[in-house]
Amino acid sequence: MALVEALRELPPQQRQVVVLHHLLDLPLEQVALETGASNGAVRTRLSRARKALGERLTDRTAFTAEGAAHHG
């Protein structure tokens, strides 16, 4: 569930390339064709999206673990 929430928080262009490349398993070149962006732009969006997702998921995991420690 945390991943879905983190994906929703991404800017639309970043979310689109993540879904096309990682969830639908399209190659970068196909993602570029589908979005009308250059290969370089797709790579940049994926890189930024992965970084943002990593930060959001790490923050949520730490928050969840901290909450469990206080309530356990």
C-alpha cells in the first residue's frame, strides 16, 4: 500500500514513466514513444522518480517502525 501512495505523490510525468517502464515492463525506447519524450528525458524522469520513491518509502518505513516500537 505504501508504494501505491508514494506513486500517487509523484509528479504525473514521473509516475507515467515508472508505470510504463517498471509495471508494464516497456523498454525505455517504447516509453519515450508512448510519452512523446526523448530517451534522455525518460531516463531523467525515471531517475528522479526512483529517488523520490526511495525517500518516501524509507520515510514511511522508519515512521512505521518507530510507531510499532512505541506501541509494542
